[in-house]
Amino acid sequence: MSLFDLAGELLGSQAGNPNQNALSAVLGMVNNHPGGLPGLVSAFEQGGLGGAVGSWVQPGTPNQPVSGDEVQNTLGDDQIQEVAAKLGLPPEAASAVIAQVLPGIISHLTLGGQVPSSESNLLEMGENLFKAFGR
């Protein structure tokens, strides 16, 4: 599945779909995480979820799931609260949304098994993703 397929799946066919908000909020969270995408990957590795995040980065391997609780423990209250506020959800629900969406996003942002070292790559990919769906 390509990044654009993932976006289509997450966004649906209607503008303003709640899934569009989820994708936007999680991409923003990735971009704003200290150290950007590399920092986020490192946080999951340091939080004992190296196997899961490794499966998201490694091409040809199925993405291992993580739970909302694991996301909460890895990211901490501040990042979860920020996403929850953007989505209008309680923190527990926001953690579950992040757990559902994040593996696919990281998988498609690390094509070729490489975590981009520049945060501008993520911004550019996110902008192109939204342009493709008329945002």
C-alpha cells in the first residue's frame, strides 16, 4: 500500500472526514516531536517497543500493532493531550487513534527502511499527501 493509498483509506472520499483530522493531527505530532521522525522512532525504541517500530520501518515486514496504553506510555501526557484536543477526543481515545494510524504513517515515511534525517522531508510528504486529496 502506498502513502497515497493509506491517505485515501484514512481520509475517505469526503473532505472534512474525521479521519482527515486524525491523519493531520498525527502527522503534526510526528513533526512536532522532539527530533521529528527520528526522535519519535527513538522514543519507541527506548520505550521497549523497538520490535514494533522496527517492523514499521523495515520494508516487507507486516507492521506490528501497539496499544493505546503503549502509545501513552511512550509519548507521555502532553503529546497525547495535544492530539486529543485537536481531535476533540478524550486522551484514551486519542491514544487509540494514534496507535491505529501511526504504524502506517511511519511505514510510508520510511520507504526503503531508512528514517529520514531531515524534518523537512516529513513536511513535504505531508503537504503532498494533503494536496493529492484536495485539502
